Amino acid sequence: MLAQQLVNGLTLGAVYTLIALSFSLVMGILGVLNLAITELFMLGGYFGFTVIMAHLPLPLALAAGMAGAALVAIVIEKLGYQPFRTAPVVTPMLSTLGFSIILQNVVTNVWGSDPLQLADEVLTQRYTLGGVSVSAMQLTVMGATIVLVAALAFVVQRTSMGRALRAVAENRDVARLLGVSASRITLIAFMLSGALAGAAGVLIGLHYAAITPYIGVEIGLKAIAVMVIGGTTRIWGALIAGPLIGVLEVMTVAYGGSQVRDFVVYGFMILILLLRPQGLLGGSRSDQGQRV
Amino acid sequence: MTSHWSKALWAAGLGATLAVAVALPAGAQTAEIALGAIVPSSGPFAEWGRANTVTLQLLEKQVNDGGGINGAKLHIVILDDATKPAQATNNLRKLSGDDHVLAVAGPLTSSAAEVTFPVANEMKTVATSQASSKPGVAKLNRPWAFRNTIDEGVLGRTAVPYFKKTFSIKTVAIIFDAKDATAAAVGGRIMPALMKENEIEVVNTDPLSFNTGDLDVSAQVTKMKALNPDGVVVSADYSQAVTVLREMKRQGMIKPVVGSTQLISSAILKAAPEIPVIAPATFYATMKGDKPEKFVAELQPLLRKTAGLPPEIEPSMYDANIYEIASIYIAAIKASGATGKPEDLDADRTKIRDYMAKLEGFPGLGGPIGFNDDGDAIKAFYVLQGQNGAWDSKVRGCSAAPGHPGC
Amino acid sequence: MMSTYYAGLLADVGILLLGALSVYIILATGQLSLGNAGFMGIGAYITSYLTVIAGVPVTLALVIAAVAAGAIGVVVGFPALRLKGIYLAMATLGFGEMVRSFFLNLGAMGGSEGFHGMHHISLGYIWSWAAAILLLIVILERSRVWLDMRAVRDDETAAGLVGLNATTIKVGAFGFGAAVAAISGGLFAHHHVYIEPGNFSFERSIDFVLAVILGGSTVGPGALVGAALLVMLPEYLRFLAEWRFAAFGALLVAMLLLRRQGLLDRATFRAFASRRAA
């Protein structure tokens, strides 16, 4: 059973990694907690389901989810972040909350509050290796996570756009002095994080094959914990922290009690915040947030 | 130009005055009887609230087309509690204090009922829940609180022996939603006791649970699978139970499942059609009989036409329950001679309460209805088996109580 | 004679006001707490235990609960010193979730099945507490204490150089805020006469913050305006039926866009106050 639980933990970890990454893209560069990301994740899932239920192929579903979520992310950036650039950080956070309320309501009205289920699941072939059973969809989720993280890391570390992103994260004013269009970069950050959340929604939605307008809520808070544990500004941090927390959670359920699961996860997050606030993979301690 | 406009204005003004003149005395003559309802039209149970609304509107139309209640027109004021208990309490205050309703149908969830029933007692207005089944909620709030549902413990007493016999169950694992009060009560207390009564061993020594909203229950299901029970108790609302059943299917754990009324839905039949699901219900859409078939035939097309509801929707147990509640109120008003006049408000409300406390053999959709001393319904129920996309009725039971006639 | 519907709404406003004030107090020292629902829950459960099981009169129970929660707030305040900005916010979020999980597992107080038995308190009683604490804060705002808190918020290093003990001030604010949130919880428990862990979730913590930010984050009475707004607005939007919450979200964003310091700020408050005096 231990090996199977590890696989469960890694799959859950992939979910956390993708959403944590979406949070940290905006958090690391702009210092803002975008509470609408969990709803962009949910929205991506619904777009993906709509495509799959129309018997169109998986890559199209992925594209639809990413594009749809990225578009909504642009709206949120224009109305929910741009106007509050100079305001204390709590204000844009609350305005993204407003957007998440709107999104939940709209999705409930369009698709209903009951679970939307896939009649035929996607990629259901199962592979068994020494008592451990894993499905093709699960492998796709884990594989896609690694690919997306690597792609993001490449963009951030090796491309000029990535350099611009890091420059704005470091010091917005200096970056502008050096010719970086800070507002364009901000928009790109939001779009990327939206697309990532949307991709997560499609992949994860298809794996679990049943979604409701509220799937983002519970998982979002844990993803924030994962982001903190990995290090809010480190992309690879999310890749390590996600599976770590996923496995921790699964093991708590398997060997401890499923009741104390939340206690353990948030307790661990607080411990990390107190002992090593820059996160497991974080850099120097000066990576601290600005005044609230 | 001006003459056209001024002529039009004169005509409009005259028309309006005439309309008012005609309407006023007519308004003064038509008496109105108001009933209230509290349903969750937004939030995670939005579908139930919206379906309930359509059901009540159907009843209102049926009653008014049939001449109203002793000539007075029926008006059902429906308020949304957004699945937030605090809003439900304020809704009751508004319905009772401002809208002067004679009785209230709702609230739906047990969490809302727990805080709204005390207010019903404070406002001396009957409130009857259409879905709350957490044990003891009405009992703690007599005499003004009622529930047109059956305590899960009573239902389980018939469902579990059927489950045991049909699938030769000697061992079970119990998994429940720890964040949902009703599911936790059933999964943590009631089912373990029922298992013991039926000599079924519970193989998981520590409780197996998850939280409402969790997408991933793979760890819990893997643990259950390793224990290899004959059957599984899933105590959760069906939106969550769907997640558990799908995970069981994914991991190849095809074992029969038993649960509470919370499982009853069409959604759960789609989750894992090969897994048999046993759950009790007081009504289901394919029920046979004059009354239920007529009800479904009238309600289903209306539901399917409503924006925001899925096209394959069927009338649910909660629609049937709220229809019965409102019908009971109407019967109470007719039988006890409640007038609906403002000066008789307190007396009318008391009459309704007394009528319900003594109620026996009211013709409900699934059989006769009465209320026991705890305020819960005495009515027939059915143990349903859901498999391969359909519910099948297997056993008929009755929640009869000592000192009251049966079904 | 007030309609009981409005009485019910006013009770909700009073309870939310106290929760909002608990966030406001802590925010005044530059710390954002997203976990005050945890302190509210602690207050609710302790007060309920005292009145139902130990037979203590409700006023005394509230005081005891406030002191206990305050102590826990101080304990939380110390490690909080190491964190700033959004990191502190996230730690408090984690704290709030841990408290909720704790009560979910506390069988002695009902766990997820909730706890009953409290007796009902009147609207007047709720507002006696709410008004008293609001008044206390308005008075404190004009005193040296608040000046010190603002100094710490604006520049901790400079405040230290001037001789202020930032530690005492920041930790003290946590304790004070926790105590006020506990009173909100105790009043909530005795107004609804039933509590369950789900009442004290992240959503509640966010409501407190929302009330402060919308109503006015720079003056105490801003919390009152925000609380009233958050309770009344969903009621007035009922005519929008199933689009009620989308409209609420949109209004939220609009309000922040139009007036980000909140509806009430120091200038408006002074104008209002001086008009009353004249």
C-alpha cells in the first residue's frame, strides 16, 4: 500500500504545484496574492470539460482552458490590479476576491451547482507495476506538470521576457528606467499565471472527471501553503514543495488520521514560515514582502 | 407635434386613473393568504433551491387556478438564504415579521435549520424543513419546528439489513465527510452503531474522512482497498460522494455502497454505474402510483424549461417534500378555518401548529404523512438500489413511532 | 417597534463590527491578519462551554473568553514578529485553518455536529458590547497609544530609535485584537444559540478584512460602515435573484476602484464629527 500511496501523493502534489506556481508568478513578481486564481483553475476545468464533452481532442481542451483563463486573467489585471498598483497590498487582494465571487456565481448559473461529470473518462488505461496501479491520465498530469514547470523556468531564466519579469520583481522603478515596460510585463505575468491555472484546471478536472463551481476553494488555500513552503519567488520551489506536501497529506491520512490532515499541512506551513520564511528553496531572507 | 403628445398624455393619465380606480376596490376585496419559503438559490446547493422554487410556483398556480383557499388567493413568498445559516435566520424574521406569512417551508440544510428553528420558536411561526435529516434538529426546537424528513437512524435500520442480506456483507469500511454535520453524524455515530446492531464488523479502526470540497480522496480509498471490506459506507452529500465513487472505480474497488438520504440523486448514478448504491428515499422520480406520477408529469417539463437547471433534471425528493409541506399548510388553513386576516395572525399560526402536531394520514406523494413527537415525519420510505444508471425500489419501510398510527 | 428582521440584521452588524475592529486594531500596527475567525471561534467555544456546561453568567463568560483569547493572541503575536506583509498574512491564514480543524476534531464540544444549549441574548446586549468597544477604540485613537502604533506601522526602525518598544506594541495589538474577536464570537454563539466549526472559516476572516477595507481602514468607525455595508448590501440586492453575488462582487471591485481608502477616512470623519459638535 505504501507505494500506491506515494503515487497518490505525487499526483496530488502535481495539482498543488501547478496552482502554487500560478500564485507565485503573480506573488513573486508583483507581491500580490491573487485570490481569483482558484476560480481561474475552476473555469479552466469547465472550459476543458465543454470541449471534451463535444468529443473534441484533449490538446484542444487544454488550449481552450488556457486561453479562456488567460483572457479572464487579463480582465482581472486591468480592473483588479492596475488601478491598485500604489495601494497597500491588501487592496488588490480583496479586489481579486471580488472577481472570484463573480466567477463562482456566473459558473453556477451557466453550468449548475451539481457536479459536472464526464460520461467517458479520458485516458483511462491503467498500468500496473509491482502492485502499484496508475492511470494514463495521472501520468499525463504529472508529466505535464514537469513540462510546464520546466518551460516556465526556461522562460523566466533564459529569455529576455523572463529577464524583464525578474527585473520588475526586483525593483519596478529601476526596471522602468532601464527600458522595461512594467505595465506590459505585469499583464504578461497575469496572463501566464492565468494560463497555468487554466491548464491545471483542465488536466486535473479531466483526471478526477467530476467538477463543481467550488473545487477551487479548498484546494486554493493548500496551494498557497505549498507556495510558501517552496518559496514564493522560486519556481523550482513549487515543484519540490508540491509533491512534498502531497505526500505528507497522503501519509497523514494513510497512517495517522484523516481528521488531522489540515492541521498537519498548515502547521508545517507555519513552521516553515517561522524557521525559514524564504521557503525551502528560497534565496536570502531579504525576500520579504513589502508593507501591507 | 405638441397636440399629439398632449393627447397621448391625457389618454395615458385618464387610463391610469381609471385603472387605479378599478384596481383599488378590487384589491380591497381579494383577500390573500401568504406562506413563506426559505430555499438556497445561490451557493453550492443552488440547483435544489431553484428546483424548489419552480415546485412551489407550480403549487401556487394549481391552488389559485382551483379557486384559492376558501376564496382567498395564495401567495408564496420565496427567499434565498444563499446556503448561509445567518441569512436563513433573517429570512425567517422577514417572512414572519414583515411579510406576515402563516407558516414557512424551509430552510433546507441542517446547518441552517439548527439556527433558524430557534427563531421560529421566537417568532411563533411554524417552520418545516424539506431536507434536514441530521438527528434531533427538530426535537430540540419544539413545538414550532417540524421536518418533512425521517431521522437517518430510523432509515438506516431498514437500509442496512437489506444491504447486509443482498450482498452478504460481513465487513465494511466507513468513510464520511467530516466537514458536513449530517454526514459526520451518520458516518461517525449512526452507521457504526447500526453496523454493530447487524453484526457487521467495521474494518477501519480509525475514522476515514475527507472535507467538503476535496477533489482528491485517493489516499483514503487506497487505505480502504487495502483493508478489503465486503462493502463500503459512504456518508456524504452526493456531490462529494461522486468523488469517492469515482476514485473507488478508478482504483478497481467495485464494492457495494450504502449511505444516507444524502446520496439520493441522479448525479450519483452517473459516477460509477457498476457499483451498486443502496440509499433510502421518501420519493424518487420513477415512483409508481397516481399521485407521484401526476406530480412528476407536471413538474418535470417546468424544471427542464427553467434557465440555469440542467436539461435532464428530474423532480427530486426535496421537491416532493416541499410540495407536501406547502400542501399540508394549505390543508391546515382550510381545516382549521384560518382566515388570513392580519388581526387573526397569531391565532392562525397556532392553528397550523396544532394541526401539524396532530396530523395523521395526510395524503402525501409517497403515502400517508404524520408527525411524531420529535417533529419528524411519519411517512413511508423506500430503500433504493442504484445501479447501471437507474434507481430501483427494493424495500418499503415506515417511520412509524410509538403512540402514532403507521403508514 | 423595530421589525425583527432589521433587529436580526443589526445583530449581525454588531457581531461583524467587533470582528472587523479586531482586524483594524492589528492592522494599525502594520500587520494584516487573515486568521481572526480563529480567535472568534475560540471565543465562541469558550464562552459557550462556560455558560452551558459551567453555568457561568454570560457577561463573565465573555470576559474570561476574551482574556483567554488575548493570551493566545499574544502567544501568536511573538512568532508573528518575524514575518512581514503578505507572509504574515499567510501565516495567520494557516493559524485560522488550524483552529477550525482543531474544533472540527473536538468531540467534547460536538465536533462537526456543532454545539447547542446557549441561551439567547438581546440585540441591546450585543450592541452594549459593540458600542462600548467601538467607543474605547475611538478614544484610544486620539491617545498616545494609537500614535505609537501608527509610528510602528510607518517605520519600525525609526520608531525603535525614538524609544518605542515595537515588540510590546505589535504583540499587544495581536492580543487586544484577539480579545475583541473572541467577544464577537461569544456574542455570535449566544445570538444564534448554535455553533459549528464551519462558522469560523477563512471566509469569515476575509469578511472582517473586507469590512475594514471597504468601510475605511484609517479610522475605527470605518469598521462600522463596512460591517453595515457587508450585511445590508446582499439584502438590498435580493431583487437580482441568482445574480445577487455576482453583483456583490462587482460592487466590491467598483467600491475599491472608486475609493480605495474606504468610505470613511480621517477627513470625512473629522467633517462629520465637527458638524455634529456644531
